[in-house]
Amino acid sequence: MQDENSSNSLPRETPCLSYWQRTIRAFPHLFANQHVQVPPRIKYVVIGSGLSGALTTFELLEAGVKGEDVLILEAREAASGASSRNAGHVRPDAFRGFNAYSKVHGPEQALKIIANERLVLEKVDEFVKKHNVQCDFNLTSTFDICMTSEFAKYENESLEAYKQAGGETSHIVCYEGEEAKDKTRVSKAVAAYEWPAGSCHPAKLVQFILQSVIGRGVQLFTFCPATAIKQNGSELEQWDVHTPRGTITAEKIIHCTNAHAALLLPQLQAYMRPNRAQAHSLVPTPAFTAQNILQKTFSLRYSLYHFYSLIQRQGDGTLILGVSRSNPTLSPETLASRFSTDDGHYNQEIAHDALHSFQRIFPDSVSQYAKHGEGLDHSWTGIIAMTPDSVPFVGAIESLPGQYICAGFNGHGMARIFTSAPGVAKLVLGHEWSTTGLPECFQYSRERLSRLAEGGLPSIW
């Protein structure tokens, strides 16, 4: 029996559907090759069809790899994991994590981490425009709203430390007191910081990329998990990838399995912790319709670990409300249940808290004349992967020549994958780490695992 409290498990066979997934049931490759045997041999196997796996595949093709040399394995339907279950943000950290990153990685790496996230926003915008991706991408700005004076102090200290270290702040605007309340429409805001960010329909973005690579010859096998990887007994530097529908011998394997990485890479068991996150779609009342629609995205923070995220879709006005994973107002049972890979249901207590908190923060959203169909529409769960040092694992796995990883995004995949996936694709093709442009602390290595074994930073998202 699988342990759903660890990353040493396959994705759950019967997941719930997210708001995003409910709207893309006509995707022609949703169940691609569901009943087809896998080929006996191929050059590249990408495990995972989410944004990390899809974009890594896309980048391999862009670099000259032939589509017919690449195969993507997916344990469930196409793009069924965290990429299609998030809260719709493309939101870089502008400065808040600087102090926390510095404690673990040093100020130089902390600056690089934050600069990389800003670059990701530019890369997503560039990609969507270049390829005319119909994923409802909205380039706007975001508010980091401090709901308590204690957190306002924390944010101010982070910003000052970031400035002192030479961090770029020209794109950040700070509002305090009444100005913060007026700018954000949040009457209890103590302070607010604004910087560039975006939102999108994440499932449509991933499906566009999958459609593109399949059209260029890549094979996608859905409902076909990789269950084991063993070195081929007769050929050097060849790997046998075992699946329920046959075994594939491959030269290169890229693990894009995020919270499930330790199933195939048991050395990550202690360093890749799954965490259930929950989000909700709301049909707005008149206070958030027509001319009143929210143009910005939001992070509403009571403390570092107690916060709510909010976007409003510009096309249909749907509000997407996310909830932090360590909300102190929740019961001990609910808090304990978050360390799991079970995305088959949502938590009713969290949904109640989310709706109640939204109404408390935005009291004008409550209408005594609310119509049938307004209010909470849908709730869902997604599994994110937390690492002890709050950054992903990217790169070659030295002990397994020919195997690579791009996973462990700490709930911040949309702010990291658009540089991490192109980076790992370069490494697969033989380039040096320096060509990736990624922060050095992202790199997978024995030394990093040894440092983590000695103790690291609890993830800050």
C-alpha cells in the first residue's frame, strides 16, 4: 500500500478536478495512448506531463532533438498534476523571501533567486505572445497586502535588507495607511506593496505546449506511470523504464514528477515533502462584476504562513481564491492532513474558512440579494512539493548517469519553471551549468543533499 504522506507514491488514481480542468475536457490528447503499449526503445523519456515536463520537451525540440526521439509518460490524464491545479498566478517574489533565502543560501544567491523569478514573468509573457497562446494570460501587477502590523514590519525589514544587498527595487511601490486601503480596496490593510505579475489559465498553457510537441512527433502516454527505473543489464548508460504497459529502454530520463519524485528517486525521500494545497472558484456578486472587477492580483497576508491569494479572471469574472497551507485558524486535524499526496477531495473546513475570510476582507462582496449561482462555485486540491531549502532540484543526477531532474517548486512553479525547464534541457544536451543562467543553489548535487541532511530552512511559501 502506498504511503500518501510521502513523495514515495504514485499520483492518486482518482483525483478531483480543478476549476481549470473542468473547462478543458475537450482537449484531444487528454487520454493520449491510454491503451497502447509503450515502444521498446527511445532516446529520451520525460516523466510527467505538467508544465515542467511539457516545457522541457518543448525546449529539447527547439534545440534540435527530433520529436520521434522523445516520449512523455503521465500517470493520469494529460497535465493532471499541480500545473493544472494551482490558483492561476504567475507571481514572482519581489523581495519578501530575501532574508529567509539569505540565511540558507547567502545574500548573493538570494538576489539571484529573486532576479530569476522576475525573469520568469518576462519569459512567460514573451512565450505567450510569440506563440499566440490562448491561455487567458493577463500581465498586470500584484499587491502584497500586510493585514497586521507585525507582518508589515517583517515586509519592511525584508525590503530594506534587499535594498542594502543591492537588490533592484525600481519596480516596487509601497503604500501605507489610508493609501494602502484605497489602492487595494481592503479596509484593514496596514501596508501594501505592488510590483509586476500576471495570471493565466494554467491548464490551457500546458495543453498548448503538449499540443505543440505532439504535433512535432513526440509521443504522450497517459495513464502510464513509470513504476521503476533499472540499469539495463546488457548496455552501458541505458535505462529500463518499467510501466504497466511495457518496458522502455532509454538513454536519457528527465524526472518532472514534482511531489512524487521520491518514488523513482528514493534518495529524495527526506527532501521532497508533499503538501496538499486548496483553491476555490467564486462567482462574484455585483461588488466584483462589470466595472468593479479586480484588475490586480492579491496576496493577503496575516503572517508568513497565514495568507490568502486572489485573482479575478478578466474574461468571465470568476474569482480564484487560494488558501495558505499553515492557517492557524484551522483545526489540528486539518493542519495535520496537509502532508499528503491525496488530491482526491477537498477539505470542507478550509473551504468554509476561505469563503468566510474573503467576505471578512471584502465585506462589500456580501449581498443580501445574492442570486442563485453567485458565491462559492467549486473547491479543489493540488499537491505541491516542498524542499527544506525552499528551492527546486534541477540538473543531472550524478549517481545515475543519464538521469536528470526538474522538480520541487515549493508551490511556486509558475514563477520558476520557465527558466528551470529550459535550463535542464540544456544540461541534458551536454551544456555546462553556467549556460542555464539559474541560481547555483537550484542545482541537484550530492553536496546539496548532504547539507540538507544537516538541517535547512522550512519552505517559506
